[in-house]
Amino acid sequence: MIEIFGPTYRYNGEILTKPEVLYVLDHCYDEENQCYPIKSLLENSTCDPKSHVVVFDHVNHEDELQGYQCLYCPIFLAAETEEFKIQNIQRDWTRKTHTFNFMINKPRPHREFLLMLIEHFGLDNYTHSLAWKSLMLRRNQLKQYTKNSHYHDLVDQIKVDIPMTDYKFGREVVMDQGIKNGSFKNAETYQHLLQKTVFEPSCISLITEPAFLQKETIHTEKTIMAMYGGTIPIWVGGWRLPDYLKTMGFDLFDDLVDHSYQNMPDAMDRCYFAIERNLDLLRDFDRVTEFIANNHARFEHNVQLLLKNVFFEHCLHLVDQHQGAQKDVLSNIVPNFRYQMFRRYRTLDDYRLLGAEPKGEVY
């Protein structure tokens, strides 16, 4: 097995001479050069590039690498889901006061564009978290991602007056644009800071997951928070985020929300039309409040899937489904992911850890 830390890996002439299992931690896209370094690694093999197996722990789906053997093991999402479950969060969806929410920590192009779109469309009935010291929008950089003159004009001309918020409740480190949580888990941040101020008082969550340019599906705690908050999810940016959750059994409220933005080729379009095609909802508090009140069971269904941790169940299914080196890698990363938080599952009567034992401590 070859481990690759995706965010920092850049191809440096390495040559794979025999079929390998590559374990990619986090995402694998080089935003600066707009390419996949791992694709160069595969293509420069002296053996058949398709003989390698690429295992992802954060990426749930990837269109650009479909020509290779890829396994998507949602262990990061499973770990986040488990931490929310352990937090024993008590839910109250009866006090809705605002139409939508958004939460921004680390700067990303689509997050900055979302701030502009909120102002552009005159949307003001929201709760939010914006963990920046000051509003620094990289307008020139944002324009480099599109040739659309309408977006260029919007980015140049729109004035953003959205206030910053205090995102910390403990000893987190405050940066110019973002917060380092340190030892605090995302589930703790949700329960102690965001649950009652951002998510539960609102009806719709405008979610900005990490991926922007790449056709790569990554879900994080942001999606989990939206579901715990009893909100209707709309993803601004990203790639086929609703599609993936539907395969896991989640209700994405297609009878209400237009998710047709999710696979538009232009990354900026996936942001703009997520808002534009759902303006009727974002401007109608009474309508979305009534929808939530009349469909409580559907929102509860989504939370129950989280409490069941369908993502971890899928990881176990992958372990049982594969053989040889693939099973060895999956058997290793699943119980050892994030402080071995899933090691107890090895004692369940209906779970067998097949393949090689994880190296080091025996559980």
C-alpha cells in the first residue's frame, strides 16, 4: 500500500512498476494548477495504469478518474457522523425564525461568491456564521474561474456588507479568515455554538462543502449539521452532492428544491443557479416553515440514517465485498481511522474483519 496525502501531493516523477493499492487521504485535486497529480502518477506507470487500485477516504465520488479502479470508502464522513451521534444532541425544530442559514470558516472561491450572491439577490432573512476578522474578498482571483461576463460584472460591482461573527466558544485559534478548532470536535462546536444560533432557527441551509472546481464529491460536517438542524439542504458549489446522498437513502426534498444545478459543467454556474433556481424558497419564509412543519417525519428520517451511521455501514460492506490487497487496505484504514474510533465494531457479532490484521497494537 502507498499512502498519499492528497492536498499536498504533487507528481515528482515517481514511477510505479507493479500494480499497487494507493490510499489517498483527503482530496486529491491541485487547485492552483487545476489538475490531478495522482493521474500523472498512474499514467506514468510502466505497468497498466488501470491495474492500480485507488482508495479514497474523503472523496465520495470522482468523475475525472472514472477510467481507473477507484474505491470510495466514506470513512471520514462516517467518523464525523459517529462523533455527532456520541455527542447526544437533543433536537428542537419548532422555533424557526429565519428563512435560511450559511456557515463560512475557511475561505474558498464558492464561499466568497455566495456572499456576493446573497447581496446580489437581496436576501436578508438569514442566520449565519462568518468566522473572519475582516471581509477580504479575492475578486480578481474569482474572475479567473470563469469567462462569463455577467459573473465578472457581479464580482466587480457587488458590495458585501455581511457582518463577521464570533465563531469561538473556547480556546480556538482565531485567524484572519477562519478558526482552528484545536481539540474541539465539530459536533461540540455545533452543539455549543451553532445549533441554537445558526441551524435550528433557520429553514434552509446553504452549504458550501470544500470542493469547488473539481468534479469531486466531498461531504463533511457541514452537511451533517444541516440535517441535525432540521433544515432543507441546498449545496452552493461542489459536484453532485445531492446525488451521492440519495444513493445512501437520504431525502433531498426534490419535490420542493431544484437540485439541477449540481452537475452543471461550469463551477460558477453550480453556485449561481443553486441560488437563482431556488429564489422562490429563499424569499418565502412562510412556505418553507410550513413545509418543515408538515414533513417532520422526512427530516427525522435523515437524522435516523445519521444515527444509524449508514456511511460506516457502507465502509463495512466494502470490506466484505473485496478481496486480496484491496481488502487488506480497507481492513486496515477502517478500524484505525481517527484515533481508532471504530475499533469496537470488531467485537460485534455481525462484523468480521477479514484480510490482514492492522499493524501495531492488536484490538
